[in-house]
Amino acid sequence: MSASKTHFRTCNLCEAMCGIAIKVDDGVITSIKGDNDDSFSRGHICPKAIALKDLYEDPDRIRRPLQKVDGEWQELSWDDALDKVAARISSLQAEHGNDALGVYLGNPNVHNTGATLMSGGVLRALKTKNKFSATSVDQLPHHIVSWKLFGHQLRIPVPDIDNTDHFLMFGANPLASNGSIMSVADVKQRLKDVRRRGKLVVVDPRRTATAELADAHHFVRPGSDVLVLLAMLNVLFSDKLVKLGTIAEHLDQDPMDLESTFAAYNPEKVAALTGMSAEVIRGMVHDFCAASQPVMYGRLGVSVQEFGTLTQYLIMLFNILTGRLNSVGGLMFTKPAVDILAQSGRGNMGRFHSRVRGLPEFNGELPVATLAEEITTPGAGQIKGMMLIAGNPVISTPNGEQLDRAFEKLDLLVAVDFYINESSRHADFILPPVSPLEREHYDVIFNVLAVRNNARYAEALFPRPADGRHDWEILLGLQDRLQPAHSMKEKLARKAMQRMGPSGLLAVLLRKGPYGGGANPFSGLSLSKLKKSPHGVDLGALQPAVAGGSYHRDQKLHLETEFFLKDLTRVNTRFFNRNSGVDTFLLIGRRDVRSNNSWLHNSHRLVKGKDRCTALINPEDASHLNIEDGQWLRVSSRVGSIGLVAAVSDEMMPGVISIPHGWGHHRSGTQWQQAEAHAGVSVNDLTDEMHIDELSGNAVLNGVPVTVQALAHTPAEAV
Ligand SMILES: Nc1nc2c(c(=O)[nH]1)N[C@H]1C(S)=C(S)[C@@H](COP(=O)(O)OP(=O)(O)OC[C@H]3O[C@@H](n4cnc5c(=O)[nH]c(N)nc54)[C@H](O)[C@@H]3O)O[C@H]1N2
Ligand SMILES: Nc1nc2c(c(=O)[nH]1)N[C@H]1C(S)=C(S)[C@@H](COP(=O)(O)OP(=O)(O)OC[C@H]3O[C@@H](n4cnc5c(=O)[nH]c(N)nc54)[C@H](O)[C@@H]3O)O[C@H]1N2
Ligand code: SF4
Ligand SMILES: [Mo]
């Protein structure tokens, strides 16, 4: 008799948190579909979900620890591997100091319950100041804005997409990304519903799928959004459209004082620099203010650029000055069932600086744009060893080729990863965790950013094999070896932690959380209740928060004008005081619904079909340069040069070229055959590690000056 079951869980691949139904017959996954009864996602799914099966079955996925001996990978037991890694780290630090070990945390950590809840201990045990993560090629500006304004780096309000009647979106393409810092499943339908209630307006140098869906789309010159926002704030004051509403009583300073700050930036002044006419800019403000529940939102396109932090600040300020923060249909704070804000640091900046370039830490992490030079520059504090935990910085951070060369020089590289990717190929040890379907799941992080309050828990679909380890087990195993418990009490506490695992912690956090029963284990939301609710529990729409949502001791929202607006000096120099010739081309990124950063390219189903690693270029530009659709191009920047095929399309703004990131799987020594067969090139061999958003240290991955040249036919010369 065949055994058949359907397992319900949340897809952990992106931020959308879709509920999925996985059918298993005789131990083999026979289908993955959207769960129509899911309390959050209502049956939505994208083509990537099926990759969870591919990942589970992938013969290239590393399943046992590996050590590189004389250039060859050798398997070893878990105890042996963890002992050796801990010994190597300890001796490296004994010889060169604690900071000689660098750590990089990649994006999948935040999609991994155990890693999120249980990595604190090992990070402390590693005792290094040289911590880096994908945050500084992504959402760092959001954390800084929230830390300064609301008193907690994770207190990030999200667009109330289900209630807004005017959604003004800068630099996001949720139809491809499925939403970011806005966890929202079925975003396409929800945006269509916005249009039914009012308007969707998109500002983007590319007419994306999201822009196609919108009522209006405006091209903007990459990196110049800051000027558009300054002009919009100028119009807000000059046309007497400031309307604070109830937020006024929660502000720590009178924002009307800001009128003079924006006086210098009228729309006429910025029009040519932004590529947006003064009329369009004025119209955007008036349209926004005429709506009853508008919201302004900006995401990756405006975070990872030269003025990313100031731009995100101005977006927040615009929402505040129009009374849209903490208002239904505006930007709203969530109330997640696991109150991770209570468990994590509120934020801190500049307590120490990077050794070589003097860039400030934020929340104990340094900007990853500075990693390569910390490895290659000799002197006390030089990084001699790296630990990569779920990341691929050679492909995902600026000037990846330089980092690739730097990794070669390390005395030690340890990767906690189940693929030998472009970064972990340099490893001495690979400690591979089990795949997502072999572990339990609860979204600790993305429920903080979700458009509805919700809670869902799933057990592992497949038991973890006896010789497999969870990320958290690997990390706790290292912690124990690096920093053995000093007292009996600590020993017992660690044992308890090990026994509880993520679900034990979750049970406690849910009980302590805002929907939990507190001291009474039988009332309120609990892990056992979630275990009986395979489709999750809807905890309702977002509600206005008390005290305007502030975590500051004085319960006020701090405008922090001095910290942010000092960056206007840099804006003025960049745009108004320089005899800058117009850069020939500005490079921007692109996401595709069948791809996920650098690591889902080993699923044949996702990579087959047309080449996605192409350079999109406007027809006018193409004709000036004698470029035809499908022709090979060389694209070059200060740091490097790549060769790839042109896709000519009027969806691009003239003067802008778009290349997706996450590709470039041609380097030797990797082990993901499908990815290698669809290698593409890495756009981060063009992005410049010296070009950063100086206010935060965040990388500039959009608006990178490049030159473009047509090639006769072969890519061979495009090195
Ligand atoms: N030019 C350009 N560059 C970009 C971007 C861009 O838009 N343009 N986007 C940036 C953004 S937003 C991000 S978030 C970064 C991402 O940058 P990274 O986080 O450095 O890269 P990923 O491609 O997500 O690599 C994830 C690695 O984690 C492994 N992995 C997956 N799941 C797990 C797990 O559960 N446990 C462990 N231990 N390993 C796991 C995968 O095998 C893969 O090797 O890239 C950034 N880089
Ligand atoms: N399918 C898929 N989904 C993903 C990912 C993935 O790799 N693939 N990655 C996940 C991750 S880690 C993240 S962080 C999110 C990101 O999710 P989103 O923030 O939605 O990111 P993108 O889809 O890259 O959209 C950024 C948009 O900004 C535009 N842009 C570029 N430069 C500028 C500029 O200077 N100004 C303006 N106004 N716009 C600009 C680009 O053309 C692009 O359309 O997606 C997540 N979801
Ligand atoms: S949009 Fe796709 S990848 Fe993202 S959670 Fe949903 S099914 Fe998974
Ligand atoms: Mo990201």
C-alpha cells in the first residue's frame, strides 16, 4: 500500500511567505502547490517554490562535512570537522588576534528559524569585530532610519497595501521580487486592488512588470531619487500641503521648521538632473495629497545607491509630513506574535570603525564593501581567516572579483553552506546544514514586516538524517568548542538550549508575545495551537500603534534632521557644484521571478529556457552604438569588464543599462552543475567597492557609471 500525505508549510525562499501544500507519495515529493486555505497567502505561489524539491533531491548538495586536503575534498565526521574548525580558528586568533577572523552572514540566515534564533552565541564566541553581512548590500538604510526615528532598528513600518488608495513606489519591482520589507503574498492581485480603489504610481529607470501594471510610470535617472524627493518636499511646503494629523503630537521637533531646508530644491532645478519634468514631480505630490489613504514606499532601487540612506529618510519624512505614518492605508507598524524586537539590540552606530577605510559599524557589523581590503591590507588586525555562513559574497558584493582574489590569500576559510559556490570553493572546510524541508519553520523575521499579522509553524517534512546537522546545531557545536561553558550553571543552560532547539525557544517566545497567554500556558496563542493550525492563524490587519510607534524612552518620534540632512552637502556637491560631464551609462540591477540572488541556479526547471543574464538597453542607445538585439557587448567600469548579450528594449530609460546579479558561475572549483551550465556573468565584477553611500557605508549597486561597447561577435575578447 502506498503512503501518501500532504504537508503544509511556508515557503522560505523569499520574503512573501507563501503557504504551500507539498504532496509526498512513498517518501517522494510528487507536487508542490499553493495552499488555498493558507491564512496569509490565499493560495499564491511562484515558480521558485518547486525548487524546494530540487534542492532536497539535488545530487550536488553537500550532505557531509568536507575538508580540502591538497586541493581535494575529503569527507570527515561531524565531531572531527567541528573539532578541527574550532582548533584552526583558535590558533589563528591566538597568533594574529581575535579580529583576524572575519564573519559574513548571508541572506538565507533570516529565512532560517534556527539560525535566526540561535546564532547569537557563536557570534559572541567568535569574538571578532570583523562582522559583515548582506545587510550592507541591501536594507541597511532602513535600519538606520528606524533606529534614529523610532528607536529600534527593526521598527520598520510597511505599506498597508490592502487599505491604501494611492501607492507611490520608488525602486521596487514586487512583481518579480514578490515584495521586500513588505511581506505580501499575491502582490499582483493586491496591487490590482489598489488600482481599483485609486492609483498605483511607479518611479523606476526601467518599465518593469510592476510599472506595466501601474496607472503611471515615470523614468528616473538612477541615483537621483534624492533630488526628486527633495523637490517633492519643496512642493509640499510651497503649496501648503503639509498635513500632519495625529502624528503631530508625537514628534520631537516642529517639522514646519524644515521649509527653508527644502526651499533650494524646486522641481525646475532638479528636472534635468533626474530626467523627470517639474510638472510630473508637482503632479505626483498633488495626486498623492488628493488621495484619502496614500502611501509612499521605496525599496532596493533606492536603498542600494549613492544617497540610499538620505532617500529612505526623505521617503519617511514625506509620509510623516502628509500624516501617513501610523495611519490606516499608510505606513504601518506590525505586531508580530514573536516579539523579536524585544529580543534584539535596538541599534548602534560608529562605536568602532573599519581598520583600513574607517567606515562605521552599525549594530556590530561593518560594511561589506570594505571586506576585501581588510583581507589584503597588511598590519595589526588584518583578516586572515573567514567564516561564511549562508552567503556568496564573491557574487553578491561589489567588486566581487577582487574579493575572490582576496579569499585565495586567506589562511583559513570555513563555509556553513550546502553548496560549493563561488565563495565556498575557497574553503578549507565546508559544514553543510540540511535543506529547508528537513527542518521546522516559523518566520521570525518576515512577520515583523508583513502586511497582516499572522503566525504559522511547520514541522520538518523529512526527518533530518542521522549524519545531517541543522545550521543551529553546527553553530552551537562550534560555540561549545570555541568557548566551553565556564560554570555548571552555564553548562546546564547550554544543554537546555540544545535540547529545546528552535521550537522550544519559539514556544517560550510565542507565550511571552503579544498574543500569548503569558504565565498561563493554556490560554492565548501557543506553539501547540499553531501545530494544530497547519494553515496558520490570521491575527488581523495592521493597527495604528500607541505613541506613534516609538521605542524611544521619551516615546516621541525623533526627526533627527541633523544626522540625515547633513548629507545634503554631499548631494549639493554631487549634483550642483561639480563640472561633471554626464556619465555615459548608468548601470542598474534586475530581478527575475525564476531566480533568487545567486543560489537557485542549480534547479534545472528554473534556469532552462531563455538566457536571463542579459544587458537591457534602450533602442536609441543601441542604435548610437551600433548594437543589435542579441549582440555581444563589453560593459566596463572602474573595476572591471564583463561580456554579455544585449537585449534591446524601450522598457529601459535612455542612458541606463540593466544587468541582473547572482550570475557568474563559470569559476573553476564550484560544484553546482546546472548553475555552471547556465553560468552568465557577475554584474558585481563591475560594481565598485569604493563607491558607497557615505552616510551608512551601504554599497552602491544601482547607478554605477559604466561604458558600453559592441563586440564583433565572439565573447572571447570580452574579458
Ligand atoms: N549588483 C547587485 N548585487 C546584489 C543585489 C543587487 O540587487 N544587485 N542584491 C543584494 C541583496 S538584496 C542581497 S540579500 C544579497 C544576497 O547575498 P548573499 O546572501 O551573499 O548571497 P545568496 O546568493 O543569497 O547566497 C546564499 C548562500 O547561502 C546558501 N544557503 C541557502 N540556504 C541556506 C541555509 O539554510 N543554510 C545555509 N547555511 N546556507 C544556505 C546558498 O547555498 C548560497 O550559497 O545580494 C546582494 N547583491
Ligand atoms: N525572484 C526573486 N525574488 C527576490 C529576490 C531575487 O533575487 N529574485 N531577492 C530577494 C531579496 S534578497 C530582496 S532584497 C528583494 C528586493 O526586492 P525589490 O526591492 O522589489 O527589488 P528589485 O526587484 O531588484 O527592484 C528594484 C527596482 O529598482 C529599480 N531601480 C534601480 N535603480 C534605481 C534608482 O536609482 N531609482 C529608482 N527609483 N529605481 C531604481 C530597478 O529597475 C528595479 O525595478 O527581492 C527578494 N525577492
Ligand atoms: S513568492 Fe515564490 S519564492 Fe517567494 S515565498 Fe512565495 S512561492 Fe516561495
Ligand atoms: Mo536582499
